[in-house]
Amino acid sequence: MTAYSEIELETQDGIATIRLNRPQKYNAITRTMLTELVDAFETLTRSDDIRVAVLTGNGKAFAAGVDLTQLEIDPDSLARGDIGDAMNIPARRLNTLIEDARFPVIAKVNGACFTGALEIALACDWIVAADTALFGDTHAKLGIRPTWGMTARLAQAVGLRRARELSFTARTFNAKEAADWGLVTTVVAPDELDAAVDATCAMIAGNSPGSLAAYKSLYRAGGRHLKDEMTALEAQTDFPCPDAPARIEAFIETLTRGRRT
């Protein structure tokens, strides 16, 4: 397997585990991380041995969203609320690979899962979460717009009205709420999370790979038309967000001040 710098990839007995690996930064998403995730999933899809994949994070978080301190954004793009193609292109490719894989992909959410991380988790077939996990769509707090498919996938997961409420308020919600709305499939105590996901993976890995591929394709087709239209609309439509630079600068200053104290 390829050696990566910001993720880890392991395979055993038909089960692949992909771990986001910037625990000191709460696995905040970078361009490098996205590029490595794309490579990992492309590698897995070329293997005939993989029956199921698990995407999770090392440390205390699934991922805290995009690492805004590492963004190199064109000012004109940011003024339209867009973080730019350097992140958008690999992120969209990753979500497509997850959805198009012939094997199920489970998001194992062990902690914070915000914004870009939530978009990636929503591309997975289902989410298993620790009861301490927290979620949120914080685009509006930062003055940016979704560009990785949030409006389509979140609305499919929780319904249009609930998705509007979560996106407009940008509020944090917990794993129990997420389960009540259908976003999360299973909630367990943190010390039971690994065992719960391992047991599910073992059941899946014992099933017919042809049947798994068929179900994956058919379920994907059932929800694809509207999602593809909405994802394209996100990518192709500009919205003026002139306060984005100031909001992001203030957010980064808050992070920096927190590290100094």
C-alpha cells in the first residue's frame, strides 16, 4: 500500500479502514488530505478483495472541517463564497468515488464532524457515531457557500425543512439528534464504537460481493438524479459573499488566540 502523510489505509480480510490522520489539528481537511483520500479510494476500487470500507479519524475528531489556515484562495473566488477548485475538485472526486464504489462505505464518527467533513460523511452509505460526536454545517458562519454537495445530501438525509434549519442557523447538533432525524444510523458509547463497526463489517464481508455491488448501484441510482442536479448547481452558481474574507480572518484569529492562551 502507498505510504501517506495525512491519512492511514489498512486492509484486512476484505475490510478497508481509512483514517484521517492529523489528530493534533482535529483532522482538519487539507488539499493534501483530500488528494490522498482520492488516491486511497481509487486504489481500493481497483481491488477485487474489498467488501466494505470504513472512514474515520484518529484522535478525538472525525474531522473539524476544512483547515482554513492552509487555504490559498483567490480573493475573487472567496468574495463569491467559494473556497476554490484546489479543494473543490478533489473533494467532489472523493465523494463520487465513495458513492460509486461497488462496496459499502461506513463513516465511523468518533468526534467532531463539521461542514466539509459532514459533506464527506454524508457521501458514505451510512454513519455510525459515538454518542459524544457533534455535527454541524457552519458554512454560513464563515460567509462561504457549500460546494461539495451539502444541500443535496443533507436534505436527502434529514428532509428539506430540517436541512434548511441546520444550514441557516449553522448550529451544532449531537449524535442523538442526528439519529432521530435519520442522518446517523447507529449511536453507541465511545468505548463501544470500534466493536459496533467491526461487527457490522464482519457481517457485510461475509456476504456476496456481487450482491453488495448490485445493492450499492441500485440504491445509488434511486437518489442520484436530484442529488446530481443539486451538486452541479452548487458548483456552477456564484453567490456574492463579500463578508467571507473578514469572517474567515476572524475565525483564524480566534484559533490563533486560543493556542496562545
